[in-house]
Amino acid sequence: MGCYDWRAKRLTFQGHEFLDTVRDPEIWRRTKEGASKIGGAGVELLLTVGKAYAKQILQEKLGIHLL
């Protein structure tokens, strides 16, 4: 069986947004755990989960409630 070297040439806006959201290791860890609980997810759902965890972490660190 051959070895394939695949690389993305460009990302959509949604792909960039996702990477920006999960750049923090703690947010990425929580996002992966959340996805594993539901058995996997598409990029859109992962982005939503990642944003929710990012908001939760900000609230914890800042001690304020964000809308």
C-alpha cells in the first residue's frame, strides 16, 4: 500500500475561525473531549463547542459573566 502525503492548500473562513478558536491547548483539549462524548462531529459543530469552551475559560479566568 502506498504512502500518501496530503496537505491542505487553503482554508475556508470557517477553517481559519476554527483554528483560531482551538489554538489554546486547554480549549482544544476540552473540544476534543466534548466531540468524543458525542461520537465525533463536523467542523461547524466543533467550532461551536470550541467557542463555548473558550467563553467558559474566559469567564473562569476573568471572574465575570460574558453574554
